[in-house]
Amino acid sequence: MIFSAVSWVAIYFVVWWTTLFVVLPFGVRSQAEDGDVVPGSEAGAPTRTRVGRIVLMTTIVSALVFGGIVLLLTQEVFGLDDIPFLPKFQHAA
């Protein structure tokens, strides 16, 4: 296998964390948009936090992205040697 299980978990964690910041603003309405600003809070603060929904969406999207990465790397469609800025290692004969 190209990577160990720990490496796959680390890659999934990075993909999940990056996807979290992509998914985070979707569907969020601020207090100013709803017209109900709580005194003493920022007008741009969200009205309702939907942490469960955000975590679920992040997990689904990151699983799809991670699946694509796994397919690219394990089916030899795309390898680490195809990345132009990485050094090329020669196998000892």
C-alpha cells in the first residue's frame, strides 16, 4: 500500500478540517439579517448555531473528497511522482 493507516487518517483529518471551513458559512444567518440583534452582541453573530448539521455536512463532503484522493493515489491514475515540485527519487538497483 502506498501509505500506512496512520497516514490515511492524517490525510482524512486534513481534508475534514479544510472542508469544515468551506462548509461553515453555508446557511448561516446573522442577527442583523434576521433583524433581531441581542443587546451586547455583535450584529454579525449567527442567529442559531447548527453544529450538528455543519459536522454532518463536513463529514459527508470530506468523505467524498477523501474517496477521490484515495482512488487517485491507489489506482495509479495520479502518483506522487506526478507532482512537479516534489523531488524525484530513484530506486536503487
